[in-house]
Amino acid sequence: MALHGECKTPGGKLVAVDLTLDDSIVADARIHGDFFVHPEPMAAATLNALADAVRGTPINLEVAALEARLRAAIPFRVELLGTSVEAIAIA
């Protein structure tokens, strides 16, 4: 089953998440939107790391627990501009 979620960060940008489920577990994830990753050369690796943090999680995982996983996946000295891990978790 495929799912799509979006979250508009207040005063920020749109973040979208596309999930593929296997039963109630996230089998695949794609995170995208009109936000930025700084420094830009780290964008692809950071988005892949965030998607990896979502893969394998139960679909009903609490937002706070998902936020923690996402926050831990962001490489040192990399910033999300225009969105947040909270918005990604909500999406």
C-alpha cells in the first residue's frame, strides 16, 4: 500500500513524504518538498538518511519517537531550512 502525507511548516515550506507499506511497517520512504538542506552538497545524502530512519518503522509510531529517529539521522553540521524534523514526522 502506498501513502502520501504533507505538512506545511508554519512560516516555512512544504514537506511531503511518500511511503510504501508492507503490512503495517514502512518498507520504503521518500522525503521531498520545497525546503532546503544546507550545505547543499549534503542534500541527497541527508534526504537518504532521513528516509532510512523511517524505513522499518511501524506506521503507528508516535510522532515524538519518529522525530527522535529523524533528528539522529541528520549529519553533523547539516541544517534543514524551511522545515523541521517535526514537520517530516507529521507528514
